[in-house]
Amino acid sequence: MTPRRAPAALCWGVLAVVVAVSVATEFGRILVLPADDGAPVGTRVVRFVSYFTIQSNVLVLALAATLARDPDRDDDRWRVVRLNALLGITITGLVYAIVLAPTLHPEGLGWWTNAGLHYVAPVVTLVLWIAFGPRPRITGATVARALAWPVLWIGYTLAHGAVSGWYPYPFLDVSDLGYAVALRNLGFVVLLALLFLLAFRTVDRRLPATAPVSVETLSR
């Protein structure tokens, strides 16, 4: 491994460990600690994987673990995964800090896992992307394909909520807010996602290149 790649691999590896421990610990907690509504374990597991926060952190784990092995990893599918990780964890951090943090006060072990999922992962992922890339890698096609995941998550969340009556976040709880307000809030999330995707593409093109890539490959 070249001198430039070694620090990148190490940093991505540390992030992978932090995220893996945070996700695994939080998953263990939902298995051990009963839900407020007495939901069975199977229901708690479904709810756990339904959180945008958890899905975003799993994407970051995939991103970090892969770049720890190969800091210059690149292919069309990988670009979408990487961009979704950047998008998801950025939205996770912002929404939590602005909307959810004032109403939630985790304690004990929950404080540590909360910090890993909502603060460490968002900040460190963005810092490492800016520092190590690899870039340029984000094309218009990558942006279009990456937008599919948040849209699918919204569709799944509304369908799951309509069947179960459970929603992962208060700002999209149709039972309390009604569809008009919940859809307005979700529309804002989609708009925010699109703006971030375009911003990531702009930054990807303007920051210095970290790894060579052919014009033909970048134009796809």
C-alpha cells in the first residue's frame, strides 16, 4: 500500500469499527430492553432496521470497511453505495441535531451508541471523504440512481406505518400529524436529499482529484 493510501485505509478502518460497535450495541439493546408498547422481539427487529439512521450507518459501515481494504475502490454500483452513505449519514446527523436531539436525552450505554450513530459517523464520514476521496467519482447518473433509496425508504415507511400504526420518527407520524403535514415533511426531506446530492457532486468535481479516473468512466 502506498504512503498516501495507508492513512486513508487506517482512518476508514477506525470508522468502520466505531460504526459496527455502535450498530451492534444498539441492536443488542433493542433485543434486551422491552419496547414501551410491549412489542415482541420480531417487531422490534423490524422497527430497528426500518430507521433511516440505522440504514444510513449500515451503508457507512459498508463504505468504511471497503475503503479500509481499498481506498481507491471504484465501479458504477460502488459509486451509488458510497453516495448513498454520504447522503444518508449527512441527513441523519442534521435531522437528529436540529429536530430530534432537543427532545431525546439518552443515558448510560445509550448515550454512547447515540453519539456514535448520530455524531461521530456523520462528522467523520464527511471529513474522511473530503480528505481522502476517492474523487472525482460522482456523475449525474450516480446522483439519479442514489435518489432512489430515500424515495423507496419513504414509500416503505408510509406503507409500514399504514399497516402497523408505527412510524420511526415523530415528524412523519401520520397518526398524530395527518397525511398532509407528514407528506409535507417528507417532501422537505426529498428536497434536502436532492440538494445534498447535487452539492456532493459539485464538491467532488471541484476538490483536487485523489485518484486517477478516465474521462470515459467519469462521464457515465
